[in-house]
Amino acid sequence: MSKASENKAKCECKPIEEPLKVESIVSVDDRGQMVLPKEVRARAGIKPGDKLALVTREKNGKVCCIYLFKSEELASRVKGLVGPLAKELE
């Protein structure tokens, strides 16, 4: 993948600053599993075997928001945040 397409494919949304959109309502079964709708998986490029990172945000000690990120996207964001900090500490 070229650098230009790589940058274009990155998600730059900021959970708090960008408008949120309700995609669908999903049910959680008795084993704690849920199904992501096919249309959402297709638009997000989620394929069987992909790893998703579940990230939570807490308010007053309770989880108020749950986000799913493709694990490579989360790794890229962490690297982007930690990389400059690590250089600064050197």
C-alpha cells in the first residue's frame, strides 16, 4: 500500500469532537456476544479474523462509552502519541 493510500485509509475521527451517529441497535445474548451489522462491517472494512480493540471511557467510576477500533488503527494512534513523547524524553 502506498503512503498516500495509507494516509487516506487512516481514521482521523475524534470520538468527542466529531458528531456521533447511531448506526443500529444490537442485542447482547446470554453469552455476552453481539453481532455487528453487515453494512457497518463492510463500511469499516472489518473481515473475519480481524482483531478489534474495545476501549471504554468512564465517568464517575462507570463506563459511559464503548468504542471499537481495528487493533492496527489503535496501535497506530498509540504510536503517534507515544512516539513524539519518547523522542522528547531522550
